Amino acid sequence: MPLSTTVRRQVTQPRKIVLLSASIGLFFFLLFVVIMLTVTSNRRSAAHDRLASYTQRYVANVFGDLNTTLQPLQSATEQSCELIRNDLTQRSAFASNVRAILLVKDHSAFCSSATGPMQLDISKISPFTDVRNTKDIRLISGTPMVRGQPAIVLWLKNPTHPDSGIFTTLNINLTPYLLLASREQQISGMAMVAGDSAITTWNTQVINSSLLPKQPLRSITIPGYPLTLNMYGETLPRRDITVILLAGLLMGVMITCGCFLMFTLRLRPGKEILLGIKRGEFHVEYQPVIEAHNGKPCGFEALLRWTHPIEGSIPPDSFISYAEGQNLIAPLTRHLFTLVAQDAQQLCKVVPAGARLGINLSPNHLVDPSFRQDVLDWLEMMPAGHFEYIFEITERAMVSDHNADAIFDWIRNQNIRIAIDDFGTGHSALIYLEKFQFDYLKIDRGFVQSIGMETVNSPVLDTVLTLAKKLHLNTVAEGVETAEQALWLINRGVSHLQGYLFSRPLAVPQLINFYLEQFPAGSACTPGNNMSVKSGKNL
Ligand code: C2E
Ligand code: CA
Ligand code: CA
């Protein structure tokens, strides 16, 4: 699709740019949010696993130490309370969080570290403790001495006397576990569960475990003890989700704005051509022009080529008229001059001196204030005295500018010849032949292609050639594709031929080969005055 169409279509639909930019922004927003939620959730989950493992080790250590303290007392269940009482009190004092240690014989507590000798069925203190278990843990709402304050009841059965053992009441203190958990802000609470009872960080009383929230974050069991610790909270707390959403939104908005700016700037009319010049997307191809009397090349016409990175090769017919419409023909022709001057440094080594070099000029550039200086700069860059220059100008230049003869005079004063290009396609063409002085007349390929066919063009072409002969004008027939056309034109006195029959437009290396085949001896160049001018400098 021609660039002008692409550009115009895009520019006339800014809503499309907005939509496209917003879609890209939305895509990155979603991508960011999904990635960040997954990463955060995985990190939190790993932290929870670590915390659960620490907590389990901590609690297992507490109970392990307690076991070490209490087990030596098992033999004392066979002794009298008076004998063992002091030892019992001492051990109770040095074990942390112990409220009382009770020695049990035949289901009955007979000695307390706190009160000494006693006689109380242990079902009265902890109705659910099962003395058949080797170890049993229950939660109770209070002890006879400290009522109203929940406690843990630990039962250690005497391995040698089944109905005897050690019954210990412990203060419930979840603080150490909470301290561990406080490192993870998203842990909102913990619960200790034994049998059907539970004590939590959010309630001071023992509650039924069925009242606990469903699905804790982690459930920690303590090996060897019928006790579970539950951690509650969220893997992905709302605060994290909010932060991720806000960051994603900010990024999405920034990307949307960035895309919008980039698209509008990139597609701004004309920007493409200037960018193309800067990025070196243009090059020149040269189509040989053949002398009719000997069939040898006598020069070539420079034809600009644009290889756009997205659109591919864009035909000059569309980008030249587009550049004219955008007022960019002057910078584009300046770039053409620079490219031609660079190519000429190589070409002059194989192309014989005096070769004709045709340059197409747009009427808009002729009237540009920079035109004359542009031409002088170009002449300075070219190898001195090697080429004969021809400016190809269409009839359009003569119609649109009343000052055309002054410009033509100036051109000829620079020793540059003028060809009237695409002759016959405009209006009143014959009038201009009389009015202005030209060196060459280029017959449009539309006429050439009608040769051999009985169309209205044939008599017109006859008339034009007769007139050109009378005016002593050189004639160049464009678009010669068949030998029949060439023969017909030569018979009618056409002096030069150009077309696919002889050669297509060629890039510099191919043109060099073309010339080497024709003139193997090569040539010599005289350098120009100013070849330091780099591509794009004259923008
Ligand atoms: P033009 O000045 O008439 O250039 C001749 C065009 O005819 C070229 O097309 C050439 O490739 C093509 N041609 C040559 N021999 C044959 C043939 O045997 N058969 C057919 N079918 N075509 C042939 P191209 O290169 O596509 O250029 C198209 C037009 O774009 C040119 O027409 C010229 O008006 C313009 N143009 C090209 N380069 C420049 C430039 O550097 N500056 C300006 N202002 N215009 C340029
Ligand atoms: Ca031309
Ligand atoms: Ca032409």
C-alpha cells in the first residue's frame, strides 16, 4: 500500500491510535499484574512454610524440655507426697510456664507442687484427659488455684504403673508464637487446638474447635503430642493486591501514553520521509540511456528508491508526490544530490567522461528559495568536469511558475542542460516547446508503448518527432521494451533510447558491471571540491 495512503489512513483515524495504545497499555497492565501476583504469592507461601517449620521446632523443643524435666518424677508416684514434695516444687519453679505438677496414682492426684498433699480425682480438673494415652494434652478454662485463666493440661502416663502418672498444668502463652509470626505481616492470628478445644490469639477463653475459621494458612502438628497449631491470614493480603494493581495501573497508563506519543509522532505526515533520510533508507538506481546511432550507453537517469522498514519498497510515483504534498521535496532532493554525489565517486572510475547524468526535479523544488544554493552545493560535491548534467523537468513546472524562464536560464548558466520530461502527457505541450529553450525532449512511454498499435497516439508521436527535428532538439524515447519499438523510433530519427529493452534501472554495483562490459578500459575522475558532505547533512 502506498505510504501516503497508509499515513493518511492512520492520521485520519486518531481514535485507532488511542485504541491501539490503550490495548498495548492494557496488555502490559495484565501481564504485570499476573506476574507480580504469582511472584508475590509464591514468595509469601515460601515464607509461610518457613514460619510453620520454625514454629513446629520451637514448640517441639518446649515440650521436649518439659518431658526431660517431668519424666524423672514418674518413680515418685509410688512414694509419699511428703518425701517428694520439695523436689516437685523445685522442678515446677524452674520449668517455664508450669502452673502446677501433680502426681497421680489410681486416677487421683495425691501430691501438688503448689499445695502439697491432696486427694482429687483428675477428671474433676480435666474431664476429657484420657489416662489410657501415654501422652495426652487438653485445654481447660481454669485450674482450682487459678480459675478463669485457661491452661494446658499435659498427661504423662507412668510406663510401669498404668493408672499412675504426672499431670501438669501449664499457662497458655501464645506470645512467642506470635512474635515469630509477626515477621510476616499477613499472619492475622494463631490457634492452639487440642481435642475439641482451642485457644486463640483473638479470644481469651477456651472455645470449641468447630468455631475456628475454616482453612487455616498452615496447620502445624507437634510430633508425639496430640496438639495442633493453626496460623491464620492471607497468602495474598489485600494490601499487596492493591499495591500491585496501582503499580500495574501506573505502568499501563505510562505505556499507553508512550505508545500514543510514539504512534502520533511516527505517523505524523512527513516524519516518515525525514526519518527515512536519517536512517539511510533511500538509495539511487541509474537507468542507462542509449545512443540510437551506435547502440552504446551515453549516460543514465538517476531514479530514487525508498526501502521502508515496514512497507518495503515504495514506488517513487507515490513518495515523490507525497513529499511534494508535505513540502518535503527540497530536503528529499538535497538527499538525492548527496547520494548521487557519493555514487559518482565510484562511477567516474568506469563511466567515460562526458557521460550524461539525468536528475529528475520536482517543480516545487525549482521555486524553493533554497534551490539555487542546493544545486551549487551539489555541483561542488560532484567529480569536477566528469559528467554532463541534465535536469529533467516536467511540463507542470512551466504551467505553475510564471518565472520558469528565469530559473531555466540560471540552470543553463551553470552548464546544466534541461530535458522536458514525460512530454505529451500534460496540456498545451507544444506551446512550451516554442516558449522555452530545451536540450532534450523525453517522449513519454505511453506514446512508445502505442507503437505498432493503431491508436490515436501514433499520429501525435509522428508530429512531435517532426517538430523536434525542426527545433533541433535531442529526443529520448522512454520505456522502450521491444526491438520493434526501437527500430520504429530510430527510423523516425529519435536520437536516444531508454527502456527495459536495454537495461532496467541498476544499483551502483550493477551499473559498474554494465559499463565494464561496454568500456573495459575504465575511466579517470577529477575529484569534486566538497565531498565531505555526508548523507542527510543538508536536511
Ligand atoms: P520518469 O522520470 O518518467 O522515470 C522513468 C520511469 O519509467 C522509471 O520509473 C523507470 O523505472 C520506468 N521505466 C524505464 N524503462 C521502462 C520500461 O521499459 N518499461 C516500463 N514499464 N517502465 C520503464 P520509476 O523509477 O518508478 O519512477 C517513476 C517516476 O518517479 C519517474 O518517472 C519520476 O517522475 C519520478 N522520480 C523517480 N526518481 C525521482 C527523483 O529522484 N526525483 C523526482 N522529482 N522524481 C523522481
Ligand atoms: Ca525522468
Ligand atoms: Ca519520464
